Amino acid sequence: MASRAQVARGRQRVWLFDLDDTLHHASGGIFADLELAMNDYMVSHLGLTDTEARELRRRYWRRYGATLLGLVRHHGVLGSHFLEETHALPRLEALLRASSPDLAWLRRLRGRKVLLTNAPQRYAERVLSALDLHAVFDQVIPVEQMRVFGHWRPKPDARMFRHVCARLGVAPSRCILVEDSPLNLKSARSLGMSTVWMRGWTPVSIRHRPAFVDKRVTHLRQLKAWAGR
């Protein structure tokens, strides 16, 4: 039987924050370095040309939402090795760009806050340290922890979202996902999560608010009134 503390914790609202292009401007330079690192890895380990590697990386990202999945499923690549090799990124801290007012608001936000990212743990820790956000989050769930029954299940896999909710001891309806990816938001909304589309760092062609998005913002601090509901 669950304790009173567990029951109370299960009723508490939980904020699930994405990392790249949600808390900081990854597409402003970091993603370019990351894509080059992935291309180099595929050239070195799969014997592809630069052009072939670039095209295959994009194809797997479009199909699976993560290049990692395509390489693991179709080429037998060891996921942990791929993540370690491609996310070392010597220039990471120098390229970081974020909104100081948004980060200040995030530090004041009440409630349980969990970082949920398709990036590996070491990368996430470096970003959080550089942005002075380590103490903000109650928990960090990187891609290494997105394995369900031994299989990689990164966002937008609904099975992973269910697994995360069970692990946190909360119903999906008590979770708010803040993301820049419409595909990830759509998957979360199908389970009953509330969804916030953060589009301040990424240019998108969708001008209307999709039905699976509860709130659309260009700055995290725009959630101030909504967070107080």
C-alpha cells in the first residue's frame, strides 16, 4: 500500500522539460558540431562517404526521431559508444546560448521538475552545469535511461513516456511536457499529458497551434501565469 507521502507526491504536478532548443539555443551552433560528429562517426565506422553519411543520418532522424535508433537497428552500432563518441563536443560550453530571464524564471518555478532529454547524460550534465541549472531539477532522465525491456525507446516513443510516468509515480494527466518538437508533444498528448510547445529557438513552418498543443510560447517565462493555475 502506498504511503501518504507517495500518494501526495503522485498528485503533485510534474514539469518535464526538454533540453536542446528548449532550455538553450542548440540549433544556433551546437547542432552543427553534433551533426559533423555524427557524420564523422558514420564515415569511420560504417565506411560511408560524407554525402552518404549525411543523407543516412537525416533519413534516420526523420524516420525514428533519433539517428541513434537507425544505427542500432540497421547497423548493429553499440548505442553507448555512438553517444560517447559523438557528444564529446569540445566547443559545447563556448557555443551555449540561453535566455537569462527564462533561466531565472525556471529557477523560481515551483513543483517537481524533471529534465527529459534524448541527449546522453554527460552532455546533459555539462549543459546544466554551464547554465547553473543542476540544482533546479529533481531528476535528470537522459537517453541512456530510455530503454524499455532492453530496447532503446527515446522520444517520441509513447512506451517510454508511460515508463517515465510509472517511474515518477504520477499519472500522465499530472505531467506537463515542455518541448520544441511537435512530434514529441503529439505522442505525450495522446497519453493525456499537458503540452507546451517552446518555439523560440527553432523556426517552424506551422503557424497555427496544433490540437495536441495546449500552450505555445517563444519564451519560457511566458508560462508564468499558466504555471500558477
